[in-house]
Amino acid sequence: MQLRHKLFIVLSLFSSVPLLVLLFGVVDRMERELTTRTDTAMHGTLDKMAGEINLILSNQKSIANGLGRVPAIRQFATLANSQPDAEPQGYQRYAEDLQQFFLNYQHSVPSIQALRFINAEGKTLVKVKEGKPIEAHQIDGRTGRLFIADQANRPFFKEAIKQGRVVMSDFELGQVSQDADFCPAMVRYSVPIKDEVDNLEGVLVVNMWGTRLDATIETALGGHSATAYIVELDQGGLRDGIYLYHPDSSKRFADQVGTQFRFFNTLTKPEWQQIHDTQANGTMFLDDGRMLFYRKVSPYVDRDTQWLLVMEADSATVLAPINKMRESIWVLLTLLLFVSLLVAVWASGRLTAPVHKLAEIIRHYADGDRKARYQESISSRDEVSQAGTAFNYLAHKLETTEKEREQAVHAACQSERLAALGQLAAGIGHEINNPLMNIMSLASLIEETLDEDKSEIKDDIKILKKEGERCAQIVQGILSFAREKKPSHIRFDMTELLAETIELLRYRIESSKIELQTHIAPNLPMQGDANLLQQVLVNILLNAVQASPAGSQIVIEARQSDGFVEIDITDYGAGIKENDYSKIFDPFFTTKEEGQGTGLGLSISYGIVQRHNGSLSLENTSHGGVKVHICLPQTQDESQEIEERLEEMHVG
């Protein structure tokens, strides 16, 4: 698979996965939350609407019930049931007073459409409609009194007499007569009027305008983008499913105006039956996108007929923000996929060149060009640059490892050479030492036999003995180098040993006009052979004194570090030549003038430090001198020490 394809897949995944999670996770969850909130808000509005409707109906019923207790009405009711000849003038006066009371009360309560009093026989005696009195033109044959209309056979009158309490009629359109036009919707309240002994004296009828209900619904809707209805539920009845309220007034009261506008015609039978079966409220999401939220209200106490308060919303409108967000995410996803393709093509081209360059450098290095390196750009800090840096680091580590390997090989060769030279030196030392001792002995005998006047000969013999002693010292050095004496490990303080060594060589240092600086940590306890280690310190300090010009410095530093004692002795001499580095630990190698050294000091010191499991190294400093670094463990392996002692005893 090509790089551009891989980049396109990676970029597509990184850009599309979050959007898909947002689309199918967050957006869907937001849709559910919005639906839940809408359901809660709609049912809250329905509850408020139901409360307002119940309050209106209760207030209207209270008004009607209160009117039934007004003295003017009760007095007229009593008079209307009296004998016609008892007070003919009084009846007329009370009828006019009641009519005036109706007019005044209707004027103060505009929601009342009409007020009328019906006697116990069903004759309407006094009526006020829409602020105007209705004149009586019919004569009652029994009493001879005028009446307006005979309501004895009307259902609302019969129901009021039967129930004996305030009766609320259906919410419907009003109609004066069969052939008259309908008037706006209203609710009729029939209040039985009874005397003190509970005898029926008449019925007070109060007609209330339905506009209060319309206004309540429209106000309750507020800012909701929904349509509200009031539907009557009268299962099996003629009014089942008719609209008591609809924004389109032509769709109301289908049973009276003869239309087919009923709520169940907009639903399936199972859906309509589900609404009927619901106890109080519910929510219904229809396949055509409509969202129905409904609540039932029971306005009648004497029958099962209910009002269904419905709020209908369009899911596309309610979920418009979510749908718009979803469309935006799809557009963004498509755009990101296109951009990912362009970026993949561009990025693959940008990445290919440095990758090929790095591959070429690696091939050159593999072919033997050890100087091949990746040239890191300051402005580029990408992954290819990091890979190039890693290659440079790898090459550096390989070179360092190669140098360490060479040093290890050199150290092994040095040890082998020292061992061979030690054996050779031991043989030479023993061969020279015996005749030399004979020469020294003979010189002493000759000196004893010479007379006092042989001063010149005695001086020559003294010179001979002195040179012999010098040769003996050289031979002793050779034997000490070859003997491999085992150090005796005892506990001592390196700080005190350094102080003793400095004091031992102080005269030599001061006479050479060299300034000595010390930075020695106090209390440097360790385990080893103090005499042999002092020999090492003396050899190195003497070398530093001999290499340092007058007026220069020698710096001695000693410290403790992770179980080791580290000693640095630095001079300000001429340093070590490059060609002499590989020979500085060879026996008999020296850069001093003839007669000033044997070349055994560093070799012997190197062997002593190694037998103490330590290390000794020399390096040139930046100022031209030499820095000698000695690293010694503070403790020695006791088991190793025991083995060495047993070996010495066995050899002895």
C-alpha cells in the first residue's frame, strides 16, 4: 500500500471518527433529550391549559350558583309560583326588577351571553340576551301571564329538575330556533331554584360565551410552534371526536353544522382507540411526522363525557436544530474526506524526499562510509528528523563501542605484554643480581684491604659501590615489577595517607618552586594496602613535579563517589605526546633524560591499582598538562582476600 493511501486512511479515520461519534452518539442523544424536553414542556402546557379550563368552568359554575341565591331571583321565583290573581301588579313589577337586574349583571360580567328564568312548568318568564331584554309575546292559558318560550321538553331543563343541582350542558353552538343561524359557542348552566322546604320554584339558566376557553388555549400556547385542539370524547356517542376548539372555526362542532371534521379521521383506528384507553395523558409520534401530546379533562360530574386537550407539533419543526446540525456534520464530513485526500497526496510527496535521503545515508554507512550522517534541519522537527537523529545517535554509539572495544583490546594486550615483560624482567633481574652482589662484595673487600694512602683508589671504589647500589636499585625495581606481590588489605583513611604522602614530598615540591593546591574531602575510609598505594601516589606526584615548570601548580583532588574513592592529580606541564599514549604503561618506557628515571614507576603503579580492583588513567588537559585519575573501591571482596592469603601460604 502506498504512503498516500495510508495517510488518507489515517487522516480519514482521525477526522471522520470524531464526527461520526458526534453524529451517531451526541446528536442522537441531543435529539432524544430535545424530544424529552419537548414532551415535558408540552405536557406542562397541557396541565396549565387543563387547570385554566377547570378554573374557568368552576368560576362559571360558581357564578351561576351564586346567582341562584340572589334575593331578586328568589323573590320572583316565589311570586311566579303564586296564584295569578294574588298580586297582578306586584308580579309585573318584580318581573321588571328581575329583568333590570339581569341587564345590570350581564353588563358587569361580559362573559355571560344570556340570563333567563324558567318557572317550574318550563315557561321562560324573563330573559336577557346579549345586553337586550327579550319581550314576552305568548300567554300562559293557565295563569294568563305572558311568557317568552316553552322549555318544558328541553333536555337541559329536564336534567336540571332531575339532578336538583347546577347542571352544565354540552359545549356547543347556540341556536335561537330550528331555522335560525347558529351563534358562537357557549356553555349553559341550569340552576334549580327551590323554596325553604326544597320545593322547585323554577330554573335559572346562565349561558356563558365560549371565547374565554378560546383565549385560554391561545394564551397557553405561548411561543410553542404547535397547534392546539379541544376534542370531545364520548365513545359511541354522536359527539365523539368533534372539535370543541380548532384554530379553523369552520371545523368546530361537526355534529351541529353537518361536516366530517372529526379528530379520529386524522388517525388510524388503533391510534384513536389508544387515546380512548389512556387514563390521563399520553404522547403519540405518528408515521407522518406529527407529534401528538394530549391530556384528558372531565368537565362533567354527572357523566363520562371528557374533553381531550391536544397539542400537535411537527417533528421536522421541533427537531429542526438537530436536523440542521446533522446535515452540517455530513457536509463537514464530506469536506474533511476531500481535504484528507488532498493532504495525503501533498504530505506523501513531502515525506518521501527526506525518507529517501535518510535511506541513502543509511546505505552509505552500511557500505563503509563511517562519516555518513543525517544533516538535521533547524526548521524541521518531524518524525523523519527524529529518525535521522536516532541514526546519528546509533552511529555515534557504534563508534564509541568500537573505541571501547579497541581500548579493551589494548588493555588486554598491555596486560599480556606486562606479564611477558615481567617474566623476562624477573629472569634478567635474578641473573644480574648475583654477579652484582659479588661485585659489590669484592669492592667492599678491596676497600678494606687498601691502605690509607690509597685515597684515589678508594674514591674510585666508592664510585664503583655507588654505581653498584644504583644498579641494585634498578634490579630491585625489576624484581618488584615482576614479583606480583599480593596487597595486604587493611582498613585505613585515604585522607590521612594523602596528607602523609604530601608531607613526605613537601621539600621536593617547594624546592622545585611549585604551588600545591589540595581539595581533599575529609574522612575517606577504604580497604587496601596503604604502603603499596602510597608508592603509587609517590610515583605519580614525582612524575608531576618533574613534568611541571617552576612557578606552576599541581592540584590534588580526592572525593568519595558511590562506594569508590576517586583521586585526581593534575599538573601544568607539557602533557603526553599523541604517539606516546599507547606506551606510557610499558616497563622501561620514559620520556625523562637519562639518569632521571627507569620507566618502571607507571607500570608498577598500574599493576598495584589493578590488584586493588581499581583503575588508573591519564589524559591531557585543555591547559596542556596531564590529569591522572585513580579510582579505587572502598572495600575489597573478603572471599577473594582469603583465597589470596591461602595461595600465599601454599606457595610459601
